Amino acid sequence: MTKKKLSLLSLALVMLLSVVLAGCGDKKENNASSGKEQNAVQNDGTIDASKLDPVTLKLYLIGPNQKDLPKVQEEINKYVTEKINAKLDITMIDWGDYSQRMQVITSSGEDYDIAFTSSWAFDYLPNAAKGAFMPLNELLDKYGQGIKDVLDPRFLEGTKVNGVNYGIPANKELAQQFVWRFNKKYVDKYNLDISNVTTLEDLEPLLKTIKENEPSDITPLAVPKSFKPYLPVDFLLGDEIPIGMYLDTQDFKFTNLLETPELKAALNTMRNYYKAGYVREDIATLDGIDNMKTGKWLVDREITQPYAELGWSRSAGYDIITRPMQDPVIYTSSAAGSMLAISSYSKNPERAMMFLNLLNTDTYLRNLIQYGIEDEHYKKLEDPYIEDLPAMQESYAMPGFALGNMFLTYLHDGEPKDKWDAFEKFNSSAIVAPTFGFNFDTAPVKTEVASVTNVAKEFIPSLYTGSVDPDEYLPKAIQKFKDAGIDKVIAEAQKQFDAWKAEQK
């Protein structure tokens, strides 16, 4: 061997040894840090902040930036410093930009600490699967006992990925229930009977009454292009992709829903409604609809929760009433509807979990981060009620559902005192979907999933809203989905589900 080769080999060995030693050093430092965190936990589970080094936790939260966030953050930091010797650095990212921005931030390897994630924004499952979030099981056991005490265990069970928790769900409604939501003004004006209105077909005489008696700017069925006829199924990849399992399944098989008689009947009904003028003519391209703001509508569809009518009515400025379409159901997606995850790049995972534990158990902190500063953003009334002050809407309107344990939050005047008890009863009364806890790994069929998703964008809005004739377009859609590989996706999902279900026994 030449001297040059020996020299290069020696240099490589030195560099390798340096990396190994550096890694050992990092591990020692992390272990020391972890030891400090553990020593700060008292016998009763409380934290002795004096035993902790000060840290700053970087949080990314969903929602528009709030003018008074720096002012509220200052108050939050006073309190959190006292409790766990940590400060927060909160960045809000608006709804439409959140998922994309967080993907860029994650891909860059930024060492942020906590971020909002869910089944619908900064998608929890794929990001957990690809390592964006830190495994939390051990951290929960050491620093999150308060979370485990207050959170319905089905939240944590339903959001595991291969037996591991990667996020802390918000304690809120665990179940999902669709309702027909009515503008009471028109229900009363025409003495409409909604007591037996459950299905899409049941709406017909009510829609006809409004169409025949009200001006053309009053929309009988006020829904945008995202509208989907209700089906009693558990969707595999969200309701945009027509793959699901019936809630009352006996064989536990996934189905191409486009080939089911229930969907065909619903599409025919929507086509009739479209031709009758019961929906907006531009519905297939309508991203959103401003019916709540204008009040010019009879009925729409929404996901409910206990006493939701009171909140909707307060927000709209007029009375809204509802009629359930189905019993509440607990899906994996509803359990993951609002979560906070710790980044896999976080340098302070123990402290991040301490903060999440505090957020989910401490009434003062939970209300401070949502409602702001007392007597500036809200006024306390008789416990547990508050009144919003103008500064809240103008400068600090935070999305409360995305900020941890909802059951700790104050109530507004008019909300019943048993609101959060009603939420617990709502959750406990719900049926559990057959795939609850199953998380589909799309990696083996990622090409087909992407192709199927593109076909869905092409066909679903126009087909599901009645904008095109289902007799002509449904066969075309079925073929396009098959060409895109929907059968392969179903087969892979079935294979994974059968293996998962066998492990549950």
C-alpha cells in the first residue's frame, strides 16, 4: 500500500473516530439534560422549576396571526417560567398556508419544539410515519401523567401509529356526528317540519318550498364543492377518495363506494336537486359559501358537538337549529382532529412534554392562551362565564379547538354549565368505527394513491354536487379510478387491515 493511500486511510479513521466521540459527547449531554428533567419531577408529579435550566420552546400554531400575541405571550412566559422554567416563542401560520409551510420547515430540519397537526392539516399520519414527530410514549409516562389522567384513553389509543403515540390530541368531542343545520327564520316562516328529516331525500319538500316562495338569492341547500352525500361508512383516506368500510360491516372489507347502490341513489338525488335549482349553479367550483354571513339560506350540512347551535347562532347573529343525520361515531380521523406534536428535531423534548402537560391540566394557562388577558380581552362574569371584550375579536381571536384541553375553558353567557359534561356523555355514547385505531401506510401504493387523488379532484366535485349526469359520468369515473389503481390501493389496505385486526385479538 502506498504512503498516499495510508495517509488517506489514516485521515478517514481519525475523522470517523472524531464523529464517534462527538456522538458520545452529545449523548452524555442529552443524558445529563434528561437527568435534570427527571430530578425536577416531585413525588406528587409536580415540577420543581428551580432544578431546571431555562429554555425557550418554539411553537407553530394554526390560524391567522394575532396583533396582541406578543403581549399575551409575555404573560404566558411569566407563568410558564414559574412552573417549568421555560418560555414560549409562538408563530401563527394562517389556515391555507399551514400545511405547506410546515412541510418546508420540517424538511429544512429546523429544531422547533411543538406544532399543531391533525388528520386534515400538516397531516398527522404520514408525517409521523416519515419521522417528523418524536415518539411520545416514554415522555408521556415520565412528564405527561396529567394528560393521561384527563384525556379519554381512546384519543391516545386511536392515534397510535404501530403502537406509538406521536401527538397529544385535544380533549374535545371524540365522536363525529353530521347534522342538517337550518336557518330557523325560514323554518318558522313556512312552519317546516324537520323532526323526521334525516336523509338527503328527506329534504326535498323543504327545499321545494323555499325555491317556490323565496327570491332567487335565497339558496335552499347551501353547500360548496366539498359537499359529500352522507354514507354510513368509515373512509380509508378521507371522504375525497371513494374507499370505505360500512359501519355495520360483517365481513370487514373495504369497498369502492362508487360501485355501491347507496352512492348511486344519492348522486341521482343531488342531480335532481341541481336541475331544480336547490343548490348554487356554480357549486362545483365553489370553494366556500358565505351563507352564515348573509343569512340567505335554508339548510346546510355540518359536523356538530354538544350545544353547537348556541355557538353557531351567536356567531351568525340569528337562530340556527339542527337535525342529526346519524348517531355519533368515533373514527380514527376524529380522534386525530386536533393534536400537538413534538418535533423529532426538538432539543428540549422533555420540557416540551412538561409544557403540553401543563397546557392540558392548568386552567389558568389554558384560558390565557385562548382568551388572552383578563379585563383586556375578556371580562370574568360569575364563574365559569366570561364576556368577550372588543379587543378579543379585534386583536386576539385564537382557534380554541387547536390549543389543548377544551374542557378547561371558560364558557360564554348562554352556554349551559354542563357543557363539558355533555361532551363527555357525547363521547361515551358514540359507536366505534370498525377501523378505529387502524392507520393505513400508503407507502407501498404511493403512486396509485397519488393517481387516485388526481382522479378524485377531476370527478368528485362535479359528480357529488349533481353538476353532471351520474348516468353518464359515474361509469367514466369508475373506469378512471380503476385505471389509476384504486383496486390495488384497496387490496393493500385490506392486507394491512387484516394483519392489524389479527393483532388486536
